[in-house]
Amino acid sequence: MRSGTLIRVAVKSILKNKMRTLLTMLGIIIGVGAVIVMVAIGLGAQSQIEKQIQNLGTNMLVVTPGSSSSGGVSHGAGSLNRLTLDDAEAIERESLLVSAVSPVIMTFGHLVGGTGNWRAPCYGVNTDYQYIRDWPVASGRFFDEADIRAMRKVVVLGKTVADQLFPDTDPVGLRVQLRHVPVQIIGVLAEKGQTADGNDQDDVVFAPYTTVKNRLSGRSFIAQILASTSSPDDIPAAQEELALIMRDSHELAAWEEDDFTVRNQTELAEAAESTTEVMTLLLAAIAGISLLVGGIGIMNIMLVSVTERTREIGIRMAIGARGRDVLTQFLVESIVMSILGGAIGIGVGFAGASIIGRFTGWATTISPETVIVALVFSAAVGIFFGYYPARKAAALDPIEALRYE
Amino acid sequence: MDNGTVIRTEGITRHYRLGTTTVKALAGIDFSVVKGEMIAIMGASGSGKSTLMNILGCLDSPTSGTYELEGIRVDGMSRDQLADIRNRKIGFVFQVFNLLARTSALENVELPLLYDRSGRKLDSRKLAAEALERVGLADRMDHEPSELSGGQQQRVAIARALVSQPPIILADEPTGNLDSGTTLEILDLFKDLNNQGITVLLVTHEQEVAAVTRRVIKLRDGRIVSDSPTGNSQPLVAGRACS
């Protein structure tokens, strides 16, 4: 039989029993739909995280007070705080690959002013910080070298802080109290959004590091030193260079381990991505199981169909159908059913992903690869689960089949 | 061997194994059929006529013996080869019509042509329509079997048997499910087809059906017990059809 005729015959016989066909396809529809939705959610989360990692800054390297270990016992990152401003200066002075460096002095700032008061992390940084984080101001300006040298009492607010204290006005030029010290707001930063782990990056106050260190009361420490290279290709080399400079600056002997950690953005990203990759795989696996169940549904119905149509098979054989013709006919039927179910499932998946995206606010991404894989997979399910019943049909004895009541 | 010989069998046997016993459904059948003959094969149930029919129709293979169809040895052929022989050389008509349900008359008749593997270009629609015209159902082509009377269904089945222009038509109790009026119509149709040169073998146990043929073969216990002309008019000359 020609392939056109085969498909026409298959479609006709599928349409003869619409309700049953629909129920059979339902398994595949749900399976494929679930795969599409689940993978869309997983990929959406992944691309969200990628975006957030990009959002951290440009070609960024982070030096944090590192884990020291004694006698094989690790004290964990930050157990010894040994970052100093000298370290930052040493990097700035000696590094050939790093084009921008900023210490990040961390303290908590209690702000009073505007409509009330607000507690937010306060970071003392230098002018490079804005470049490293790639973080423009929404209004006003970031502080400059002169502000830093003069230890001026100026602050730049993150968007959340500005919204909390000055919901209706542009606070640039206004004064607030930061830890009981009156400071002037010179700028508000653009919105940066959440970090991969859900922290609001805009809930922050920036001040010149000199000001934080010398003019604000209270404890402060250098939480990290940020640096960036001008080209992403330089990052691995810069990472090693920073480590050498840091060891030198900390006067570590050869046998001593690093008491700091230098990480780059990719490493930060990898940790987050591996989590979502596992999640995507898990979701796809669960959805895949439902596709498998759908396939078993097809096999079940095809077996019933072969029994029910034994006489038809006998007639076809009597008038000259070979075993292969019968096999192909039933196989094409199950493939047509599973592909049709797959196509509908893709539509359901698209709809489901967009509905879930709308109601939960999760990002969903449907890639063309997902669609193709889903279609190929459902066709494969049709072949795999249709083959056994089709073979059973093809192996029937024409005389027995004709006699079947 | 005469060139006009369509069927020639020699010592055909067919044994079935039922547990430990062997049932000899056919115990050596020898006969020949010449092109253009119209033959009735008669016998009580259990006489082996259905088994013989299945073997002549290439649905089954003999346990031993030779069967030549148009000079070609058919016994011992593979399943696929037998399917091709059935497709090209044999038209089946069954007692229970055996049409595909929910499928139009035209599509039912077209079916054998869809399995044609000879490679020739066929306008299957047109040929099927012509076959239906030949059996007088030109106006029922789009009807499904459930919308047709028994006689009409059997006509569709006959059209299906005709459509690939086989040298023989095998009819297994073709009037067994029809009333006497319709039986006559269907028998007339077979006579017409036979007059047009088609070899017809009818399996029947009804005397009046056998009466329209020109030769009756009687079976009992898997053997031919009689093979005689009925003395009907219009005897055919071997190999030449007259109408």
C-alpha cells in the first residue's frame, strides 16, 4: 500500500471510534503536555538564574575571607576575617589584569528620615563598585573620588530603601540620618532585582568606604573585595593573580593555606545552575513517566482493537494483504494516534505553561528543542507500544481470523 | 497439460493434529478445472469441502500433494507469496459477505487493488466503480454495508472479488444467508459472470444452487465420491468463453 493510502486508512479507522481514540490519546496528551510544562518551568528557572548571575556584574571576581583549616578541620568561609583595606590597595596597585577593584565594607545602617525609618545593609565601597556591578543610577549620581577622599557624608540609596522612606518624592538632595549621623542623599540606584537565592539587592545603602570606616559609628568589617577584568578571557588568569597578591599581602608562608577565597562569577553561577538543572531533569523525568503510562494506554487499546478487528484482518488477508501490510496498518494507526496526541499535548503544554506563568509569576521558557523532542518521543512511544499489538495482528492465521466471531 | 487448465490438483491431503490424534480432513483430492467452468463442490459438513476451499483459495497449504494454479505450483509457497496469489488470482465470496463495516461499497471494492504489488498503475477508484456497475450497484457506491440489503451486500462482495480480474472466483455458500428470491438473483449474477468467461467454484450444500452449475463435485470423508456434469445447456468449450 502506498504511504498516503496507509495514513488515510489509519486516520479513517481512528475516526471510526472517536471517543475511544480521544481517551487513548488523552494519556499521550497529558504526558506530552506535562513534559512541555515541566521543562518550560525548569528552563524558565534556569534562564532566570542565568540572568541574575549576569546581573551580578561584569567579569566579576569576588575575594572573601577564606576558610582556614587547622589539622584537617575546616572552619568554613568567613571563620577568620582577614581582609583589609591594604589588600584592596595591593590588588589595585599590583594587578595587571584587574581593571577595577572595590572593597566592600559592611555594616548595618539604621536610616531615619523621610516617612520614617528603615534598616538596611550599608556598604562602604569606592567608585569602581558601580562599574563592577554594572549598576546605573536612576536619579542623581554615584559618589566620586572627591567624595571618597574628603570622606563626605553622602549616600546612594537602593531602590527599595528609597521607596520605603520616600514613596512619593525623589529623595536626591534630601538629608537622612544614618546611624545617627546626618548624611545627604546624592543618588538613587536603578532597580537590580533579586539575587538567585531570593535576596533583594535593592534593599541597600551605599556610602564612600572612607566615610563608613571613619565617620559612622559602630562595628564594620570588609566583607569582600570585588574586582573585575576588562575581558572575560582574563578571568581565570586574574583569579590566580589575585590569589598570589593576596598571599603576598597576607604574608603567608609557602606551607600555609589560603585564608581567603577568590571566586569568579561563573563559579557562582554553576552552583545555582546545577541545582536548577537537577530540578529540570527531575520534572522532566516525572512528566516522562506519565508519557510512558500514556504509551501503555495505547498498547492496551491497540491490543483490544486487534482482537476486535480480527475478522477485518482476516478479510484483508484473504484479499491479498501480506502480514507486513497488516503490521504497517496497525503500527501507522498507533503512530498517528500518538503523534496526534503529541501535537495536541504540545498545544496543551503551551497553554498550561502560560497559565502557570501568569498565576505564579514564574518564568517559563518553551524551547523549540523541547517541542521537537516531545514530538519525536511521542512518535517513538507509538512505535514502541504499537509494535507488539501490530505484530500480533500480522501473525494471525487468515482462516482463523475469518472464522472469528 | 491443457493450456486452458486453471486448477490441477494431485493427491492433495490435509491433516490436522488434534492433541494426539490426527484428523485427515482431505485424503487425496485429484481434479482439474478448465477455464470458463462453473462448478459446485458439495458435501455434508465434515466432508472436507471447507478445507478444500481454503486450499484452493490459497488460505491454507496442503499437507501433501501438488496444487497448480494456472500452471504454477502453489503448494509450499510462503505466506507472503500466497497473499500475492490471493490478491491477483482469486476472488473470494463468503457466506457472511465479510465486508468492512463503516466503509463505503466503493472503498470495500477498491480494497484488493490497494494491496496490489504488481507495480502496474491502477486507477483503483475507477476500476472499483466499474466492478460495482457490473453487479448492478452503480447507484449504491457510497452506501455502507449497514445501509444495504443482504443481496446488495453480496453483490458488493462479488464486485470486490471481480475487481482485480482474477481467473477464478471462489464462493463459499454465497447464498447461505439469503432468502430464496435473492438467492436466484445472486445465482443469476454468477451465471452472467461465468458466461463472460470467469471460472466459478461454488461450495454449497443446496441442491438448487448446484443445479445452476455445469459440473458437480461431491465430497465425502475427504475424498471425491462423484464428479459429473449437470447437463446444463450452453456447454463451454475449453479455453474459449462464449456469451
